[in-house]
Amino acid sequence: MRPTYAALVGLLTTAWPCAASTPSVELVLHAPSPDALPDPRCVTRLCTSLLEQVTGAKTSIDFALYGMRDQQPIVDALLAARSRGVIVRGLVDRQLDGSNDYTGTAALVAALGDVRDDQASDLRLIAKAHAWSQHACAAQPPGTLGPVRCVALDVGDSCVTAVQAAKDEILPSGDLVHDKFFVFDHATLWTGSTNVSDTCTGGYNANVAVVVRDPTVAAWYTREFEQMWAGLHHIEKRSSGPMRATLSDGTPVQAFFSPQDPAMDRGLRDAIRSARQRIDAAAFFLTHTGVAQDLVDAAQRGVKVRLLIDATGAANEYSMHALLRAAGVEVAVEDFGGKMHAKALAVDGRVLVLGSMNWTRAGEHANDENTLRFDDPRLAGQFDAWFEDLWAHVGTDWHRGRPDAESHSSGNACRDGVDNDHDGRTDDEDDGCTLAGDHDEPVQAAPKRADGSCAPP
């Protein structure tokens, strides 16, 4: 039987205080309530933690956002800050055709004026790109048009393999400004997985955010902002080298900016490889084969590995969740209406890694992203407690298969006004809200080669 999830909501939507003194890092963890819907108000701690910093800013606010939608209290606070003399500068994503996925972004740009984007960078990079052909690792699966990927994971005495391909052709639309960060007065940082939208700061999605009160960390993010403000995005940016510091409360922290820094290898994968007892991971997308193999390797050496993944992410044709299950890793797919939008994990109750980067090749090699690693039992313990409650909520219902993100199996997805599975149809227009069913992708076991390695199918 599931625990009474509603009783957990008050705990999960608040920041976690430190009894001894004000910590340098405030970790904000949010789980949506069972009756949650997208909300334009600023009532969750995810939103109020940001609003407090905007209203308290004295000299400067620099932000880099994927976009904005239906969060007028934040827009109003930014305008009020500018009116009282605060210098407000912003960066947002823009696709090759000039569009942005978040419908309020154009209004934000018009209201603030001093907001730039990555479209010119995208156009330069597309012009420099050379046509390339992919080696056909397998025949194109029936009913698919996207690139074919052959995957093999080593599970010790055997392998699990799959042939993956997207249903539709994948056309270039430009790399993303996928950051979600604000720097206030060159002294305080707000960042994490949380977009400024009615679904993220509005509380419909599960998310993680941090407020870091430290001028050194703020300076790292200001330096990254200035590169993008000068028009350099994606692979045009340059690394500033290793970024490590110990905060005033003794918390060790590292920062990585994609794609110029080794955020995937040094930020995420190193933490997984260091695990000896437990890994709790919450992910929107996991298509990165290296991360998947690291999780399998951890499970093979006796680490308790649990992954909670988003239903939309699990529906992606290149998702690794089915292979991970076949390899013996515990994977649950969320079944609430909103997204499992976090991109975070805790290791052995001592390390916490979080940020804007999805665990994908695009997150590693193309998009503008930021990742933080904290070596701090306090923060890791807070994340573990949050994760434990979410894991108990999903229970064993979706440890096999996956629910449609746009279906009655996913909370309020059929009455939230959101195209949860990104197929152009919403609520009752979507077949998922009229037809029952769950899905998963086939994988197969395979023997190892004579040399002990795994061969893709």
C-alpha cells in the first residue's frame, strides 16, 4: 500500500534548514502534490526562494534561462528591480527559426529589453557544420526515420543490447541555452533544474534548486554569463579551468559549465564511480550510454542503485531505462501529472550532484548547461530523504513498463492543459487520455565476445 502522499507535500515543498547557523547553501526540493496543476502564482518555495533574491537585489541581476512562461510575479519583480536602479541583464534560448518553447519568453524580452539570445551562435555553428553520414550499425527498425543507435551494456557475465531509433527524422533546430540560473549582486546564486514557468517554479513538476551565498561561486557564474552575453554560446565558449572552493560553512563545491567543461565525466560520472553503498538518482532524460554503464557497474559491485525517471524521458526512443532494468538496476517511472524534471543524484549520503544538464549527449557536448557538485552529508541527506518519499509514492506500480505521460495513469495529465508527451495534442485530444495501456522497449541478452567485451547488436 502506498503511503499517504498528501501528508508528505508540506515537507517536500519547503527548504531544509540547518539548526546550527544559516548555511551557505539552501537546498530546495519540490515534489508535486497529487492534485497539482500548473500554477501561475509564486507560492512554492522553488519560486519564493527566487522571488526573495530578486526583490532583495541592490545592484545587479544577471540571468540565463531556457525561457519563461506564466510567472508574472517574477517578471514584475525584475521590472521593479530595474526601476529602483538595479542593472538587469538576461539571456534566453532561441531556436534557428527565432522561436522559443516557452510562450512567455517574447513578453519577457519585450518588457526588460536588455535580453540576448543564442540564435546568432546557432546560425554560425550550423553554417560551419559538415554533412556526415552515420555508419549503419543495424537495419532501420520498421516505422522509424531517426538515426539508428546500437547499444550494449556489460553486466558481468553477459550483455544486454538494443537497437534504438526515433520514429521521426531529427532535424537541426539549434543548440539550447538550457541554463536556469540567476546571479544577484555578484554575491548570491540561484540555480538548479527549475525553469521559470507555471509547471516548474509553479510547482507542477518535481525539481531541485539551490541558493548559494558565496561571492566566489557567484563569480564563476558571472564569468560564464559574460561569455554568453558577448555572443559566445555552446562549443564557441572557452573553459575557465577547474572551479573548486570551500564555502564559509565548510561545504566543498565544484562547478562545471557545458559543453566546455567535463561536466559529465568529472561532475556526474566520477561521483557514480566513487559509490560504495548507495546511489539515488532522479532524471528527466537518461540517454547517455556512459552514465548507464556506470550505474550498471555500480550495481555489479554491490551498490544499491535506484533511478526515478520521467515518463516523457522514458518514452524517448533512446532512453536507457529499459536496458538498465534488464541489467538489474532498479528503475521506476514517475506517474504524477507533471515531470520528474530534476537532474540530480546523491552518492553514499555524502555527495550531491545537481544542475540543468540532462544526462544526454546534447547536455554534454552542445547545450549551455551548469552542474554543481557538493561534498556535504547535510545536502546529500536532504536529497536522499526527498528521494525516498518520491520512490515510496511511485511504489512498485511502474517498476515495469511505463505510463503514458499524457494519460489517466499520470496524475492530472489529462486535464492540465499541457502537451505532456510533446506530440502536438493536449488532454482529451490525445489518444493516451482515451486509451489505456503502458509501454516499454524490448532489450535482449547476449553473450560476450571471446575477448570478454560486449558487441552492439
